[in-house]
Amino acid sequence: MSVPAVPDAILDRIKAIVGPGGYLEEAVDLAPYVCELRGRFHGRTPLLARPKSAEDVAAIVTICAENRIPIVPQGGNTGLMGGAIPHEDGAELLLSLARLNQVRAVDPANDTLTVEAGCVLADVQAVAAAADRLFPLSLAAEGSCQIGGNISTNAGGINVLRYGNARELVLGLEVVLPDGRLWDGLRELRKDNTGYDLKQLFIGGEGTLGVITAAVLRLFPRPRDVQTAFVAVGDVAAACDLLAGLRRRSGGRVDAFELISAATLELVLRHIPGCIDPLAGQHPWYVLAALSTSAEGETLRPALEDTLARAHDSGGIRDAVIAESMAQARDLWRLRESIPEAERYDGASIKHDVAVPISRIVEFMSRAEAAVRTELPGVRPVAFGHLGDGNIHFNLGLPPGLAVEAFRAREERLNRIVHDIAAELDGSISAEHGLGRIKRKSIRRYKPAVEIELMRRVKRALDPDGIMNPGKLI
Ligand SMILES: Cc1cc2nc3c(=O)[nH]c(=O)nc-3n(C[C@H](O)[C@H](O)[C@H](O)COP(=O)(O)OP(=O)(O)OC[C@H]3O[C@@H](n4cnc5c(N)ncnc54)[C@H](O)[C@@H]3O)c2cc1C
């Protein structure tokens, strides 16, 4: 079936709204916006519109709604599930939020920040820091992802353990609905028990229910003392014990607790210039942990040292280094944050972003590793992730000697194996990256039918013509 192209007259109306400089239409200019980071999807669009205000977004969506033109919202295009890329038929308008990048309000007394959707995450963090506050959402793509994209994917990152996902960090939203109406839900309240919490539909909605144009974000006291340690452990159970020990000893002030397998660290050391193993010898697993306090004059160094010493004495850990300076802490974090880049240099890999209850991580790891090795001898598990959240990136590297096409041909089967094990352990097949185009169909196997049906009803209720990011999530 041929897909109708977007009529020129409609494109002209949209161009008139955003004005010169507010759109791109030449293939060469559009190229970076229609291609996903990992190169899995190459879409097409007749126009990338870059509105500068929520009112302009509303005007564009109104035109699209009247003419049933599908819209793909796009933030920083760092999402890993193909959600921000238009389909290949060229029938969808691409709507970039990049120029909606104003800070609308900073309210230190209320510990809130109101920003537009196109603000880059690192800039949001900087605005919070300038007000002597912390906006704790932090992830390796923070220099280019946008807060609207973070909210739409319910992004997690390294500080979820202490501060929660994007879902927990948003107090209010402003959203352009699929019919073009602008919903002002920019509430700055921590308590508001007046019915359904509608903003939560758009958080993690991956642009399928509306376009987020602004958000009220929660701020926290800025950490005064941060302690960072890189620790070698013999197995995943020891890492889980260390997490429990640190949480107990620090009174729950563990911000990040990242697990890195030996194979993953080896990949980073091999591919990323300047990365150095801070520990002597080789160990099966490593942990990168960060603790912080915002209390004046307090340090968590004794709590960290004491916990590590006890764990060492009981055989729970093999070796450890504590950063002595910010520069050393940054070097340790570089080992963790370079993993996606190292994987890219290493070649084809099959990625899994699963979560299980922390109490079942040990079982997940041993079952998943055995199962994929049986299915594909020689496969190289590259496991790392946010252990403190029960979220493991259980990726699989190409077995030596196997052609990429033959590896890809096994992808569906390997996905099924890993996802089935996560589901059997009461887990999730997508802990933080969402469903997008990639997991949209497979989720049906894992969610109760009633839940899928409710999700479909919500979609139909808000977007009866299905113009908001069709073919994604649901
Ligand atoms: C190196 C690297 C590390 C990463 N680490 C993490 C991590 O630790 N944790 C994590 O959760 N993710 C991580 N990600 C994934 C990604 O960065 C996040 O999903 C991020 O939140 C996406 O933001 P974005 O602005 O790039 O969104 P995009 O990729 O542009 O869009 C993502 C989805 O949101 C929709 N969308 C975007 N903006 C809006 C809007 N304003 N209104 C409505 N819908 C919108 C899009 O249509 C799409 O479906 C990582 C990615 C990379 C490349």
C-alpha cells in the first residue's frame, strides 16, 4: 500500500509557523536526525520542524491532527530503541524540541526548576548547581539528550538508587495533546490528591500520547562530600552483599552502585585510550560505588573505608581503591561511562536491558549466562549496569569466527532466552531504554493481556487517530 505524501500546502503552513531557520527539508541536512545512534534505523521525513514555543508546537500539532499527519517528537536522538526516528515511508513529520530550551523558573525555596523540553540534561544540572542544588538525573548521554526525551523515556541513569527515575523527579508537565490543545499541568506541588495523576501517562510515554513542552523538576541539596570507590569482587553475590553493607553503614546514602564484569572492563581497556585499570591483578567482577552527603562538614569516607575493610576481612572483596580527588573519581567513572563506546568499537553485539529484584540478580546472571552459552557456544556476555537498581545490561558480543549476519540471525532466539529468564524471575525486559520500535511487539509476551488492553485503551482515548509517534511502544 502506498503511503500518501504530506501535501506541500500543509508543509508550507508548518514552515510559516516556525519561520525561516525553524525547519530543515534537504536530505543532507536531515540525515543526522533520521538515523538512530547505533545505525539500526534510517527513516525519512519531508520536514523537520523546530518550533521555539509551546504555542507553535500546539499550532503545528493542530494542523497535523486536522490532516491526520503522523508526528514523531524528537529530543537529543540518543534513545536506543528507535523511538525518535520516523518510519521509512517518509509520511511522518519530525518535530524537534531543540529550540524550546528556556529555563522558565528557578525556585530554590520550593526546590524546583521549570524548564522547557529541549533543554539539554547537562545544562539542567548546571542550572540546578548554580542555585546550589542538585538535579540528580545523570547518564552518559547527558551532554546531548534533552529533558523532554529523558521524561518521555522515564530515563534512569546512575543515581536511581538514591533519587529514583525521571518519573520520581517530575512534579508537573506541560503537554501538547494529539488534538493540538495545550495542557498546562506545570504544578509545583509535592502533594496534590485531586484525581488521576495524568502526568505519569506522558512520563515514559515515548511521545505516543503527546508532546512534552515543559516540566517542573524536583531539586535536592547539593552534595558537599562525594566518596567514590572501585572494588574487585569474586562474584555477583559479593557485590550484592557490599551494596547492602554500604547502604546500612551510610544510612542509605549510596548514590550509585554499578557492576562491571571482567570481560566488560577488558573491552574498555582495549578500546578506549587513556583508560587504566586502577587495581592490580585480574578479578571476575568490579563495582563502582559512589556515596555522598550534603551535610556541612560531614564526610562518608570513614563509612566507606570501614565497610570495605570489613568486607575484605570476611573475604567478600578482593581489592579496592578509593578516589583521592575529583580527577581520580572522574577517571573511575570514565571506565563505566566508556562501556557503550567500547562496545561500538568491538563490533556487533546483541543488547539486553533487563531488571530483576536485587535479591534475584545472582540467579539471573548464572542462568542467563549458562543459557546463552548453551544456545551459542563462544558467545561473549558483556554484563554491566546499575546493580543497585536490579538493572543489568546483559549484552552479548559476537563469538569469534561467526559472521555478523549469522549472529543477527540468532538475535530473536537469544532475546527470547534472556527475556524469558528475566520474566520468570519477576523482572522486566526493558528496565530503562523503553520499548520504542525494537521491543514493541515482544512486550506482548510478558505483560498480562489486560495490561496491554488498558494501554491500548489509553492510547485510543488520547490519540484516537493514532498520529502521535505511531508504531512505537504499543
Ligand atoms: C551512551 C548512552 C548512555 C545512555 N545511558 C542511559 C542510562 O543510563 N539510562 C537511561 O535511561 N538511558 C540511557 N541512554 C538512553 C537515552 O540517552 C535516554 O533514553 C534519553 O532519555 C533519551 O533522551 P533524548 O532527548 O535523546 O530522546 P530521543 O532519543 O530524542 O527520544 C526518545 C523518545 O522520546 C520521545 N520524545 C523525545 N522528546 C519528546 C518530547 N519532548 N515529548 C514527547 N516525546 C518525546 C521520542 O519520540 C522517542 O520516542 C543512554 C544512551 C546513550 C547513547
